[in-house]
Amino acid sequence: MKSISLYSDNGSWLVKLHPFSKLFYLAAVILIPLISGHLFVFGITVFFSICMLGSARMLRKALPLIAFSFTIILTIFLIQGIFYKDNDALLFSLGPVNFYREGLLYSARIGFNILNMLLSFSVLVLTTSPSELVEELEKKGFSPKFGYIINSVFQIVPEMMGTMHTISDAQRSRGMETEGKLMTRLKAFLPLISPVVMSALTSTRERAIALEVRGFGSKVKKTYLYSHPYSTLDRIMKWVSILSLLTVIILRVTRIL
């Protein structure tokens, strides 16, 4: 059966961590640079996420996300570097186009923020089993419906990609041109996207029926087959994340940072 999750169990230390430890890390890494407001803090958090993914042998799987983010970041640099409303100090020119210091700094802040969020979410998504995360949330008292929403968020992108590939192969077997020049791909887009949307709607209905059959809405307390106790490394990551976030808040409030 084909996996419909981005999660990959390669046995690394990051995969073995408790899902909540990675959630604490995710919250800290996203909030710390936003609260501090300094570019170098964004750089530090991005560096930490890259190191974690690299040590867990997951960096290669995150490369498509990084490449995609660079396309967006480059666009932001071009637009804000030229047209940012507070542009004043000319930094350099490329022919008739002028780039300003204020716009490029603003672009760098947005770009680092995008890259930081993508990498920190990659740490969670690539190394955490959706079913385990949902199960741990339910053990803490969260509604099964909330857990189902979280699980769906993890699965929707790979599931849609898998459906798109299947339909694309089916259409090619019927003689449709789906590869080649840009216009050829644009012509094939509508015949491909319609079955994908209809398939997603059908899948949603079938999943809803399957959940009801299995007693999804039952109020009876559930039992769990597996447990994932906190390890020493889990506690270290949890408290380092919490203390780092509190430290940055205190430094920001006292205007030291």
C-alpha cells in the first residue's frame, strides 16, 4: 500500500523523539525570531533546523520545499527591493532598475520567516507519524475530531499528489499529451484537475462513512495499544525550547534584545 504521508521512518534520533517534543521545538523556533525582530535570530533558527534535518538524514527530502521557497523569496526580493514604500537609501542598480537597502532588508525578514517556517514544519512533518501524533493528542484530552483534522492536514498534499499521478498516467494511456511545451501542459491542466477534485470529494464521503462505521463519534473512553514515554532527550528538547522562548520574551520586554 502506498504511503499517503510525508513521514519517513528511517530510525534516526529525530524520528524516535516524542511528537510533543517536536511540537515544542516548532512553536519555539517560529515564535523566537518573530518576538526578537532581529535577522540574525532568524538565521540561527534556520541553521538549527537544517542541522537537525541533516543529522536525521531528512535534509534531502526537505530540499524540494527549500527550492520552492527560494522561488517565492526571489520574487519578494525583486518586488520589495524596487517598490517598497519606505525605500530611501540606494544600494545598487541593475541597468535602469534601482534596489534600495530598506526594501531588501524588509525582503530578507520575510524570506527568512518563510524559510524558517518551512524548515521547522519539515522537522515535524517528515519525522512524525500522523497517527502517533493524533493518538498522543487524544490521550491528552483533545477531541478525536481535532485529531482527525490534524491527520488530514498531514495527508492531504501527498494524497492529492498520488491521485494526480494516477489520473495523469490514465490520461496519457488514452493518448493525452501531458508533457512537453508550456501550452501543451496548460491544455492538459483542466482535463486533469477535474477528476482530481471529483476524486477528492468522493474520497471525503467514503472516509466519512468509514469513520462512522468504526464508531468515530462514540463517547466511550478509548484504550490504546501503544505508548510513547518521554525520554531524557525529549525532556531536554522540551525545556530548552520553553526556556529559550521565555528568555527571548524577557529580553524583548526589558529591551535588551
